[in-house]
Amino acid sequence: MYDFLSIELWMGVSKLPTYTDYWSHLMSYEKVSNIMPLKKYQKILKNIHFNNNAEYNENDKFYKVRPLIDIIRQNCLNQEQGKRFSIDEMMVPYKGKKAGSRRQYIKSKPKKWGFKFFVRSGINGLVYDFFLTVEKTHSMITILVIMKKSFLDLDQNSPELVYYLREKYETLSLGTVQQNRLRQCPLLEEKQLKKKGRGSFSYMCDRKKKVLTLKWLDNKPVCLISSYVSSDPIKSIKRYSKEKKSRVDVPMPKIVEEYNTHMGGVGLSDMLVALYRTGLKTHKWTHKCAMSADIEKMYCQILISKENRSLQTILWRSQPSDKLKEYCLNTFAAQVIKSDFYIDDLLTGINTFEDAIKFRKKINKHFEQCWIHGTAIKTLGLYWDHRTDAYQYKISKCNNYSDDPAMSKRKVLSTIATIYDPLGLIGP
């Protein structure tokens, strides 16, 4: 297994058009071809998996790669931790459509589709901790609590989070914040800052909670929030001016300088991963036991109205010598689709034979309880009596009838307007 992983790492460093080229006569790469033969590599590549498929965990959407994720994360945590960290989102690119809700979209990332991670790294790009955003059992605080100073670039950042980190965990933080998460902080609008010119800023400080919020105008306005640094001292930074066609000095608060100095850690690690990304792709594993089923008498369960029964006729005879007889069906099918069902047919798979037997008993019991009990049920706003196959309407008394018993045309029309009749069956 170590040989297989080392081959994948070498393929990430030295890239060729296809993986078979590493063993070809013309483009042979000895650091790969000398580790193992091509057929052995292909066999491992075809059958590799990181968890037992029989140990299915419905609460963990990544249970098939969970052991691998835990090993990598533990190795990251075992490294010597620094004192300053940057936290940002990182994407593991995935273009497939079989991941469902696990695949997410981030507009600002170079690889917009994939699996989203929260990553904590040092300012040198070394990753110290990470976790998947779909894991509801985790909290973002678990990735922050061991810090002394943290630099955040998260959509979920807010004044409450900055204050909570300082009070609860004695963690100082600095990061960007979305304008809709400023909790109506009275900062200057973008138009007002543009009138003052590039480099202008507006800030507010909550001295009780020791949190500072600042909006600085560069090419676009940037909002930052911190629990340990302020706007002073103000320095200058070189920016290109289209009007003067040269680089000019632009005022820059201390909080912006501090952010620019330390926030590039996750971006650096993301760049290094992209430079040496391996080409190992995922495979969809099939079930060991296949199961096929059919709902009994599915086409004889729902009643057809009398005027439409003539459209559902069949020809039948019990013996070849008998005359053909024409029969009219009184019932028709309804579509029952859930998961692996198509109308009345089930086609699915189970990992073990024992689980297949349990599943068969469970699904039979489920369908035995699916028949409707009672008289009328409400569906799509209408009441339907399944015994008589008729719609029912609930009509209340005329408005203000108790106050004024005299009936009028307005009261009748007002009551009719309150009846939900999308098919217009009882409308005037």
C-alpha cells in the first residue's frame, strides 16, 4: 500500500498524459515503473477502498473514506503547532454528479465545484487541522480553540464569533466579515467613502466587548473585524492609479496590514496542493447482493371513474379453444417512486445476504401499513375520500353571520372566495 501511495505522489510531481505512460517504453519513468508492475498497480487501483462497505453509517456521508480522513487529520494535529494561524475554505475539486448534497459550490474559488473543507494552516502554508463542512457533529470552534491568534476569511464570521473566541477561549482573532453580518454597525456607505477617495475608511469600536469593525476602500470596500488590533498607526501602500497612470501612496490602517501579512496561509497551501495534485479518481462500488421486487396487484389498486373504464379494455380467454372475451378494467396504476422504486418495480442492492433478508421483511411490513385509514385525507389543499373516490370541501359559515343574520350578495361572494377550489369543480 505504501508503494501504491508513493506512485500516486510521484504522479502528482511529474505529470504525464495518462498513467500508463509511466510504464511505456518511450516515456518510461523509472521512479514509478521500478516500484511495481503496471498490472499490479491497475489491480490495486480497481479494487482500492478505505472502509468496509458492510459497516454503513447513515449519519456519516463520507463513511467510505472516513478512516483515511481521520488518519490524515491526526497526522496534521501531531505536527508542532505555531502561534499564528489562518483559517479559510478549501475545495477538493469534484465534477461528478453522484455526490448529491456533499458536492458544494463556491463562486470565489478557482475550482468552484467540489467538497468544501475548513482548513487551519500556518502562515507558511502548512496545514494543522481541517474538517468537512457537511459534518454537523463538528463545530467551527473545534478548529479554533487551540489558537492564540487566528486570521479568519470565512463567510460565517461575525462580531459574535470574534467576541466568543476571546471570552471563552482567550483567542484573539482578525478577519474579513460580510456586510450583512455587521449587525447594523453604523459604518459609512460605499458612496460616502468614494467621495473621500481611495484609502479612506470608517470604523466603530465596542469598548465593552473589545471588538473593532472597520470598512476600508481599496478597489472595492473591504470589511474587517478584530479583537486585538485597531486602525492606528496608519501607514501607506503603493497602488496603481488609472488617472495619474502611475503608482501612488494609499493610506492603509494597521488592521489591514496585519491581515495582509498573515492571512495567506490557506491560499499558499491550496496553491501547493494544486501544483502537485494526484489524479486518483473515485469509484462507485456496487452492492454484493442484488434485490428485485414487484408490488402485488399494483394495477388493481386505484378505482377508475365509470366514464373512463371503456378506455381500459383487455382481451382474454382461459383456453385456446374458447372465444375471446373483452373485459373492462375498473382499476389503474399509481406511480410509487421512492429511492430505488420505479412505479411498482424495485431494483436495489444490499451488502450482505443477512441484511437483504431483514430488508425484505422490513419493506413488506412497510407496505402493509401504507393503506389509508380513516375517511378523508388532505392532499395539495384538497380533501379526498379514498373510499368513495370523491373530493370534499369544508365551507365555514358566512362572515359575520352571528353579528348580522341578514344574508346579502356580498356575504355570499365573500364566503365563496374563501373556498379553495383550484380545479373549479364547485365554482359559480
